[in-house]
Amino acid sequence: MTALTATLGRVTLKNPLIAGSAEHLIEVDGIRRALKAGVGAVVVKSVNESDAARDQLQRAEYLLLDANWNPVEWGPNAPASAFVACRSGLTPQPFDQWLEQTVQMDREARAEESYAVPSVILADLDATVRMARQIEQAGLRILELNIGTPYASQAKGVVSTELDPSNVSMIVSTVRKAISLPLWVKITGQSERVPDLAAAAFAAGGDAVVMAGRSLGLIPDIETLEPMLGTTLGVGGFWNLPLTCQWLALSRAKVGPGKPLIATNGAQTGLDIARMMLAGASAVQMSSPVMIRGSETLSSALAEFQTYLKRKSLNAVELVGVAADRRRPFPAMPLKTGNWKKYVSM
């Protein structure tokens, strides 16, 4: 065990930074770059049985927008406040080819004391169960089950955005009965019931819950008068960090401190990793910033996080939930009569 070690139930990571699933993790070169950056795990680009989901990747389009909603150039020189808006799809590979590649990547991950984690997005439950069994039989060590994509309302029957805890319970319990390997359940943030979704996933046998997937948004173009990229888009960025942290804290209060939560959506730096862990995360996924700026984002975030731990004389596990557990309700805040007047512009 080291100062960076992260514990997620049956899984111990060498550090809490996870390269989250996205397009830069479709091909082996991208997965290898993420592993060489030193992360605790890499979640490879998701798969399911749907031809339409693979087709959607060929229709995918991406925008990088600044704080004024203006498109900016993709790449490492993009402003820190830039965020991604996109319509995306799943890996273009057939399942068998994807599985063979993921097994090879996990062999390479072992040499880095890391993991290559397969991710399956639910479309048809029977097909998901078959894939989960094949993943376990192939020797992979963790499965991420994604039931929280932002796109289900836009691509019906292709992916899932589960909003009902009873559905989450049924889905997770069905997959859990089929396999024994650690199961990470990724849920949506497009609900006021995120803690209930998390509780249902744990009660049904999930080992960890990943929260929360990107949201749907519409961004009008004031010049063309059209929706940017023609449609509703998946959106997420640095601005989502407070929302993710709120869901982490509320979910921790709901399920208890012994249930590992994995944060996603909003982390860009090593200090963001610390912020999310203080809110209750045992590990943190980072995806869009890496897709924009390259795998160096991962290594620099990890170095910054390690420097922070040294400065605070803390281990990573000692951060988990500290700020969440210190939250107080509004009525418990000290009385500051008339304080509001300081913040009214004249």
C-alpha cells in the first residue's frame, strides 16, 4: 500500500485516477498511452450488440466551446474553461474483435500494475448478460456496466438511461447473477434520484457505482439560428464538478461510507481529483480533457495530485468523504444578519 493506493471493494488500484471511456480509447495506441501515463485503470470505449450504436459513431460530431459558447480549436492550447458538446456512438469494432483487443490490453495493463476495464452499455438485457459472461470467461478482471448514457431518448433501443431505481435493481441483479467478477455500475446524473439509483445498484450486487454520466443539452447557434451540430448534444465540462460532488455527497449519505463511488464528469486536474474524493469518491475518471489535450493530461494530473497529498501529509484514502461528512444543513449555519447587503451591486 502506498500514499496513492485506492480501494474499491474487491479491487485495489495503485492510484485513484482512471482513464474514463471515450473515443481516444477505441484503438490500442490510445489505451497504451493512457496506461503509460500511470493511471490506476483504463476503461476502454464501450460496446454493445447494437449495429445502430456502431453506426452512430460514424455520424458522430464534436464541438469544443469556450465560456461564451463560441467554438474553439480542438487541442492542448484550448482554454481551461472549454468544454465538449457532441453526439457520439459506441466502438466500431464487432464484439469478438473488441473483446480480443481488450484482453490483450489487460495483459499489458497487468505489467503496469493497472487494469484495462471493459465497458458494456445496456441495450438488450439478454445480450448484455451474454457479453458479460464472455468477458468473465475471457479472464478480464472488472466489468463496467453503463446504464447512464445521456443519449437513450435520442437513440431508442440502442443505449440506456435508467431513471427508475427498480429498473436499476432488476438490471444489475440479472447481470450479477450471471458473473462473479467486480461490477462497476455507471449511472446517470439526469435525475433527482441519483442517490436512490446508486443505492439500488449496490443492493443488487454492484461493487462500485460510477456517477454521473453527461447530460443532454441544446445549444442554439445565434448566427445560423440552428441547433449546434443540428441536434441535442451530450454536454459536460469543468462546470459540472460541483454537481458531481453534490451527487457524491448525497449518495455517500444514502449508502454509507463503505460503498465505493467513482466520480466522473468535471475533473480536469489533480486538484479536481482531490475535490471529488473529498466529496466521497474513492476514485475519479477523467475522459474529455484527455480526448482534447492528450494523455499528458493524465500524467500531469496524477503528479499534481501526488504533490497535493505530500503537502497535506495525507494518503489518498484519507481524503474520501471528508468534506461530504462535514456538510451542515442551512439552519446550522451561523447567523450573519444583513450580510447579503455586501453582495448587492449598486
